[in-house]
Amino acid sequence: SQGPKSSFITPEKRAKLRSNPVKVHFAEEVEVNGHCQPQGNSLLFLPNVLKVYLENGQTKAFKFEPSTTVKDIVMTLKEKLSLSRIEHFSLVLEQQHSISKLLLLHEEERIQQKKEAHDYRCLFRVCFMPRSLQSLLQQDPTVFEYLYLQAVNDVLQERFAVEMRCNTALRLAALHIQERLASCGQSPKTNLKTVKTWGIENFVSSTLLRNMREKDLKKAISFHMKKSPSLQDPKQKSVNQARINYLEELGDLKSFGGKTFSATM
């Protein structure tokens, strides 16, 4: 069964789009002066090419026209990534030297290239949080997984550094490890020694690594793993439940989910 239709466009507009698709497409390589250039940082400086960073580590490059809007890019990504709950997404600009500052782009804004473009990265993000994580999981598992990946990346990149307390970061690391264990079909009771091949740096921020000895870090994470809901209730052992537990823990932060945000008037 199909998921809910996007609230961005009316049925009339949807029919029009089918008959006259938006003029945006992925560019695996771009021809400049007769020479093909593969995707890379150079795309940031090519005329009429927008490079969009996804939370799964991929990047997509788009050729755009003067009439191309933010919504055109978002709707193209909707089709390419097989997303139905697209109303949760938008494009944002990230300042290269200020990772905690994200600039939300309005859907009707037209894509333009400016001289200062190299100071920013364009990200495709979940910007409007669902009221219910369980409902999102049931209605669009792909969007749910994207939100989880985004949350993990934000924690490791320290987007919430101003608000994140050490104890919260340790609990999140424990929940992240248990999600990984569930993904690999291992017991949540697995000793931390058996997961050392993954590298502790994949679960905690660089600041935490600098400020705590690895021995103390592992001891603290083990403590939080033993207190985790997945050990108390057998129903909590699934991968998706582990991800919900992680997102709910993160949801206590005001800067997560748009409970508070900075604005320029």
C-alpha cells in the first residue's frame, strides 16, 4: 500500500508534474569545456551544479536552471530515495566553520550560485519532526531510518554540544552500541570487549574521547548498557526499538526536534 501523499503539492499539481516533470536530474559527471569531471568537491564551483549531502554519506549532484526551486530538488530526492513522508524534509545550508548553525531554505527559493557558496554545504535533512516515532516507522520505514542516521551523525559531529551533557552522551553511546548489536543479531548483553573491533570512536564524540580515558569511557558505557530497556524487556530487543530508544533519549534535548531554535528577524 502507498504511504500518505506529500502535503507539499495538490493532486492537480501532481498530475501536472507527471506530464511535465521538474527539470532537475542527477549528474554523475558534468562536462565542462569538453572535459568530463566526476563528482567531487570541484562540483561546488561548477556553473549550475548543486551538490547535496545525504545523511547516509552519499552525495548527489544536480544540474539546475534559473527556474529550479528548493522544492524541485526535494521532490526529485523523494523519487530517487523512495520516500513518501517528504513533508518532514528540507534543504539546509551548513556553514563550514560553524557546524551547529544550519540555515533552513524555503521551498519556493530558487537555486542560485553565489561567490560565498564555498563557505557552505547543502544538506538534505529531516527538519520537521514527526509527532510519533512509532507512526513514522509504520508509515515510512525509509524516512525513519534516515532520521536515525541523521541523529547519530549529529551526536558524533557534536551539533548538540552546547546542550549535551556527558551522561546523556554516554547513554546515547550505549543505546547506539545496542542498536548495532541488534543489527548484527547479537545479544544486548554482549561484552564491550567483543565489539572493540568497531572502534569506540564510532559511538562517542571526539570531545568525549579527549576528556575521558578509554578505560573509564568503556566502564561508563557498560554501566549504561546494563540499565538499558532492552535488557529489562524482551520486546525491546529489535533493531527498530533500539532506534526508537535512541531517538527518545535524544528527544529530551531542546535543540533536537525544533523545540528551540535560533532565528534572524
